[in-house]
Amino acid sequence: MPDPFDWRTLLLAKHAQHVPLIHFPIALFIVGVIFDVRATWTKKQTFATAAFFNLSVAALSVLPVLLTGVAAWRWQLEAQPIKGVLLYHLAAAALSALIIVAVWWAHYRGRHNNSLPGWRWPLELVGVGLLMLTGHLGGFLSGVNG
């Protein structure tokens, strides 16, 4: 059994750090959406600011997660053909990343225009659901879900 505190076990894992990194954009996006709902509900700027910063870091963390996902496919899954659950996971991940960046962009523009677009609500809800689906499919690929 490998030593869990050995730095080589941590940095050189076959999953290319995708598994630990993926939790950041998921959590930050969901918490950002919760802060956005709270900001709209209470009309408090502090919640809107918290939502913006959570969504900003979520959008920034999408690129490393996508890159490590490709690396994990190459190393851990040995570049097997992209089909079945892997194809669905890849498609859902790409769409999730696009939605995260689009929601961040809406908040970014809204901060400068002092007006957030109404279309962000359905996009945020679809984003949360799609992130859940992507994580669920990723669990099957990593062996967590069976």
C-alpha cells in the first residue's frame, strides 16, 4: 500500500490531480449561485459580492480542471476510445465549463452595468444540475459509483 503522506503519491498520481481539483469549481459555483439567490432575496450587496468572487474563482479553476481531465484520460484510462460514459462525462464537463464561464460573465458585466440579466437564473439552475450529472458520471469513471 502506498504511503498517503509521500509527496510522489500525491503529485504523480495517475488521475493527474483531476479528482482532487474538480471539487473546487463545483463547490464554488454552487455556493456562488446560493449567494446570488440570497443577494436577490435580501437585496444586500455583500451577498452579491460574495457571489461574484465565488463565481470568479470557479471560472478561473475550470481550465486546470479540464486540462487535468484530459491528462487523466490519457494516463489513468490509457487514452481509451471516447464513448459511452466517458463521452457523456466529457460532453457534460465541457457544457458545465461553458455555463460556469457564461454565468461569471453575466455577473462581471452586471457589476459594471449595475444590472444583472434575468437569463442568468435558468442558466445557473441548469449549471447546478449539469454539474451534478457530470460529477455522477465521473464517479462511474473513477470507480466510486460502481
